[in-house]
Amino acid sequence: MANTLQAVRGMNDILQDVSPQWSKITALLPTLVTLYGFAEVKLPIVEPTELFKRSVGDTTDIVEKEMYVFEDRNGDSLALRPEGTAGCVRAGIQHGAFYNQIQKWFYIGQMFRHERPQKGRYRQFYQFGLETFGIAGPQAECEIILAMQRIWEALGLMKALKLELNTLGTPEVRQAYREALIEYFSQHLDVLDEESKARLTRNPLRLLDSKNPDVARIAAKAPSLHDYLDEASKSHFDTLCAMLDAHGVEYTVTPHLVRGLDYYTHTVFEWTTDALGAQNAVCAGGRYDGLVEQLGGQPTPAVGVAMGLERLILLHQAICPEAQSRHQADIYFVLLDERAQLVASQLAEQCRNADTPYAVWVNPTVAGAKSQFKKADKSGAKVAVILGGDEIDQATVSLKTLRASDAKQETVSQSELLNTLKQWL
């Protein structure tokens, strides 16, 4: 017997038990962010590999270990996109969208990273992101944070999330800090694992968010980047904090918060939760003023944020189980006579064509009433429409409530079905 085919490891199916929740949330997100002027862009899943090497950074885990890279028939190196920002920047430069303009974009789509699959973190995953181009002041960060907070409030997640905030300063500030970190961690080489030693020379800021407990203990005593900030960096961050305070946004300044991508400058932030175990980051972003120029465009200030939808769904399931939606019926047709199938099909279409359409499921075969009512109950329907021999002969239907505390059953003519359902539902 041939082996049963399985999905590629880390690339998961989304089936009917959770897809209604996905649809509900992915429909809600655009409606909320358009209140802030964000418009949707749809970008290719495949991009030149060089785009991510130049934007994300050669020394990041994404480029070094996690990208899906392949050559096409022309010998060009292409990559499945591991994140959304680089593609937005490429598109803006290519289509001349940034010159003397402010752009506010959002995207929803699949990303790919070849990392170890974990709960809520997969090799093919869905990401929602916001990108603002052309605003140099901290109001851009403030607005994105407010937009995300509106999402948390709409989903009932505010109580489970904590906003952490930091500044990385300018590239010049970070270079001086980088040297200080190298000097500090070089005094603790006996504690560093092999991966940390490699990061020490390539990207020492990543040591600050190490998951190795021994390295994390040393990192907690490392020099603070805030001691290296210039006045412009301090002013930008202080102004942002004052704006968030004015809006009543709760946050924690976390001096060792860094991002894994090379392009961030000034503000970085993330929302974390204690509800999902060790994988506590739900959403993250920051400012990246140098990236557009780095990829060949004119100097353009920019801020972005992104979240993985799988982890958002898990958090929503954990915090708001009562709010989970499922694919269910309003009406279920129970068929007790062979002649009922055509009549049921016609009446079901009338229900679906009503001014307020109903979701209608029709039992596919004539079977015992008990088994059909079990299926009707499982479907979530509020009303069962029963068609037996008497109903067929008399052009009637029998209606029975399935959810109401005061159970009702009534026989009406088929021509009065819609009017009766309107009253019952």
C-alpha cells in the first residue's frame, strides 16, 4: 500500500472547525485600520532573494537559515517572502509611490520561514501588517500603536496583552552601542553558547533577547542602549511616550527590547502575552527610516508593524472561547419521505434568497427522524423544517425550534414558510 501523503512539515491545513473564526477576524482587521487611512496592497509571494539579503540583513537568522530559496529556469535566485516590509518597500520604489507622498498600506498574506515548527509558529504562516511611509515624526508610531490597540479592543484581548517599547536610536548610536556590547560579552565567553558566539561578532544586539537562560542572565546586566542615545533620539522617543500617555495607552519601556531585523532605527515595540506559554510575542514593529534608501529609493521615513494570524487566533481562542464562531446553519431540513428531496431543495433556495438570507442545510438522505434531529442539533440550527408524507401531500411544512427555551412546533403552508421563519428567527 502506498504511503499516505501528508502536508509538508510546518505547513498546516485550516479546516472548517476554525476557518469561520479566521474569516471573521480577517474581515474585521481591514475595517478597523481603514479608519486610520490604511489601504490594502497585494504583493507577490515570490521576490528576488537579493531583496531580503539587502533589507533584512545577511547576518539575521532569516537570511542565514530560514528562507526558502530556489533558482528559476533562467538561473535567477528567488525566495518565498519571509516577511512583508521588504516587498512593500520594493513596490513603493518600483511604482514611484514614495516621492513627496505619504503612503499608508496594509497587507494580509502568506509568509514562509524554514524554522522549527511550534504551536502558533509554522513554516507557512499568515501575516497581517501595516506600513506608513513619509512621516518622520513620532505621530506615525503613535497612530500605528493606536490602530493595533483598537484591534485588541475589538477582539476582547486588551486584558491579555502588554505593550513593550524601546528605542534603538540612530545607526550611529547603535554602532557605538554595538562596540560596547562586543566588549561586554567578550568578558563572558565561557557562558556563551556557539550560536551566541557567532552572533557576538555579526549582530551582538540579538544577544539581548537570547532564549538561553545563562546568556539571558548575563544580558540582563549588559550596558543599556539608553546610555548611548543622542539628543535627537531621546527627543523622538520622549515625544512618542508623551503622545501615548495623552491617549491613555499603557506601556512598559524595556531597554533590552530589540528586533531581529537589521533595518530598524529609533522606535521598536511589541505586544506580549502570558496566555500562550513560552511563545509570548503576538505582534511587533518599529521605525525603519533608512530602508527605502538602502534599497535604491529616495530617503523616506517609515514605520511598520506585523503579527502572525495563527498566534492571534490561538490567543483569541484562549481568552475569548465564548466568542468563537463556527460554520453553522440557521435552518435544517429533516426529510421523512422520498418525495421530500426536491421540495426541500426548492424551499431551501427560497430561504437563501430571502431579503435576509438564511444559512440552510438539507439532510442529504431520507433517514430516521432521531438521527436527523441529532445532525440538526449538531449543525447549530435554530429551526428544523420537517417534510414527511403528510406535509408533501398537503403542501405544508412542520417547524420545530431547536434552541429556544420555550420549544415550539407548528405546521404552516409552504407559501407561508418565509413569513413564519421571519417571526421565529
